[in-house]
Amino acid sequence: MGKAQELLEWLAGREFFGVKLGLDQTRELFRRIGSPEQRLRFLHIAGSNGKGSTGALLESALRSAGFRTGFYSSPHLAEVNERFRINGEPVDDLRLAGALERVRAAADAMQAERAMRVTYFEAATAAAALLFADEETDFVVWETGMGGRLDATNIVTPVATIITTISLEHTEYLGDTLAKIAYEKAGILKRSVPLFLGRSVPPEACEVIEARARELGVCVTRPPEAPAEALLRVENGIPYQYFAGRKLRLPGRHQRSNLLLAECVLKDLAQRFHFDFAKASAGFAEAQWPARFQVFPEENMVFDGAHNPECAAVLASTLKEVWPGEKFDFVYGSFADKDCETFLRTLAPLAASFTFVTVDSTRPSRTPEALAELLHGIAPDIPSQASDLKSALEVKMPHRKVLCGSLHLCGEAIALRRKQKYVSSRY
């Protein structure tokens, strides 16, 4: 086994230590690796949905302005390297292993001296900071994992904070009301650091976040409402949307909202750090974010990591906007703790069929049989079948195929596609 592979397996092994909310251990880990966060400028993003897309828009824009960028996000889809992007590209194994080697040395010392067991997310977050500091990035898009207040990413003092949306999620950790979840997300606010708050954040959550902002002397900026409609054009099989002089590769009204939020952040940064806003904002049109309504035109297929009822509503709305009047063959798999019934009920009016698959993970997955039973109770006339993922992707269907239900599932599918394309290219 090579050194790089050994270190990647060490990182994967941290998952057995589970989720640990709290910052003392993270601070100790960062101190032992030289406090790399102190050499970086962060844009700290929290939210129930939209973090990745908003981050991708900002990263692309800052790169367009000529800056060297870092982007830390989670979860990854097919390979862990995707969590650590420099100038838009995942880091290679060698650079990642170099950072992990330093993190492992610190983690081993912490366990030996203080019985502290560093978790997967703490180790990955520390490695990200090391990578971005070593690469001398100008700006780092820094996405929270879960929540915000006690999230390992929250040891930094950013130049801007962003909260995209608030919905009920991870209620066993963050609380069972929008107000409680908003309190956790608002934990990323820092004194006098400006906050950019998504337009779709519900009033109950806004009240909590804005109250915290007042306590800290934080200026809150909210974007305008996104237009209900946009002009859609298909270019090389990829749908682009145009609205108010803007071009966006990410389809759907929710992405228009994300762009307007990112635009507010970018204007503020351009004023404070003295760069050309127009040059930077041209980068919005090039932003991509895998498995978020990712269209594969040659296969007549869409991958979307929608996994909760809010995401299902957004997916349904986007499908209707991009391909009005069409029906779709859905490939769906979900973790057992998700609200599958509401998800299926939302998509059923657009469905020609459902193919149910199992999510391959250590987390419990809803069985295809259980999903079929749910669908039968909602829409008994819609045909369904159980399948393995590989067959579900390969079989020809009469309508456009939409894979959804889990980012983990999309990651499996992306890995299968890459493997198939590699095999095909050899012959």
C-alpha cells in the first residue's frame, strides 16, 4: 500500500468516531498543525440547502477576477479529493496526503496525551486549512458541515458570512424547530463581520438570525427576490437561463436566488478588496456544481442530489421549468431517516415510472420494496420496479431519466459512469 493510500484510509477510519459537535478539540488540532487558518481569508457559508451552489458561484467569480481560490465542501460524491478544491480543481492524492500526514501526527499526539479522538470531519477540515494555506490561496469558500455554531469549520474568523436557507434538518442534533436550527446556523456570525442572508429564509428563522446579528453589531444584507421566470436556452444540450442581463448554467429559480445572494457578497468584497466586480461576475456563467440538476445530454439523464421535501419541491419546479409538459422516469433511493413519503408525493405528478434502488452505505437505506409500498399508497397507477443502480442507469427508458434521493446515491452513479467511460475508452 502506498503512503497516499494509507493516509486516505486513515482519514476514512475516522468515521468510526462518529459526529462530535464542539470546538475545543478542533481548536487544539489546529493549534498543533500551526494555526493555518490565520493565514487565510474565508467566506463562511451555512444553510440547509444551497451552500454548495452559492459557494460554487462565488468561487467561480473570484477565480474570474484573478484570485487563487480554495473551496472546502461536503460531502464528496465519488472521491474524497472533491472536498478540497484549489482554483476549481480537486487536489491530487499527493498534496492531500501531505496535509493528512501532518494532521495524523497531531491527532495521534492528542489521543496519546489527552485521550482526544479526532473525528473524520475535524481531520478533513484541518487538512483543508493546511492545503489552502500552503497553496497561498487569496480567498477560501468555507462550507459548514452540519449546523454552524459547534461545527468544526467555525473556528475561523471570516471576511463574510452567508446563510442560504433554513429548513428542518438534522433535528436530532440541531433542534426540532426552525428557530432552534436558525440559532445553530447563526452561530457562524462573528462580531462586525457582514452577514448575507438568503431571501427564502423563513420569518421565524430570520427573527432569530437578525437578533443575533444585532447583538454582534453585524450588518445584514439580503438580496432582492429572484424573478419567477427566466429565458431558457439549450447550448450543446445544457440548459442555461438568462435573466436581467445575467447568464447562469445552473437551472431553476432557486439558483437565481443563489446567484443574487452571491452577487451581494461579491459586490461587498469588490469594494473592500478593490477588484473589478464586472470582471468577477462574468464568472457566474461558468459555475458548475455536480449532482445539482446535472444534465447529461448524451444519455438523456439528470442527476440531482435532492434528498428532503424542500429539495423535492425545488426539483419538481425546475423540471417543469426546463422541460414543461414532460413526464420523467425517476430512479430513486433514500436513506431510511428521510421523509420519503412527502418526497414521492411531490414528484408523482411528473412521473412516468419509478425505479427504486438501495443506497450503498453504512447508513440504513430504505428498501426498494418499502418505497414501492409507499408509492402504491400515493399513486397506485404509476408503475415501479426494484433494481440495482448499475442496471437502472444502463437500461433504456422511454422518457428522460432523473436520478435523485441522495447525494451519496449520485456519487455512486458518478463513480459508475467514470468507470464505464474508462473501460469503454480502452477498446
